[in-house]
Amino acid sequence: MFNIIKLSSMEKIKQIEIAKKAKVSKSFISRILNPNDPAKPSWDTAKRLSLASKIPPNVWADKDIPILLKYFRP
């Protein structure tokens, strides 16, 4: 079975803010948060995402979805 992750409006706003600060597309962040999508950021992109979100770059680079979702779902 596929796990579909539905984000609320506030969570989507966080995604958009991070995408703008890190200079990546919102769809790329959505792909990172999707467990069925193999997309992973490069180390440089993970560092930019880290600066924009205060989530450690290794969490972004390793695509650690449970930890990432804790940020989007407080």
C-alpha cells in the first residue's frame, strides 16, 4: 500500500516559505516528503534547506521522513 501524505494549509505554507528561502521548488520539497518518491536532495541543497528550516542537513539528505514531518506537523 502507498502512504499518501496529506498536508494542511499551514503545512503547505511552511513548505512554500522553506522553498523560497532555500531557492528550490515547492514540488521538490513535496517529493522529498513523499515516501514513494526516490527524490533526495544533494548535500548542497540539503544545507540550503537546513538553513531555511533549522532541520539538520543530514535529515534532509537522508530523507528521514518521520523527523521531517515533525517539523511540518508540530
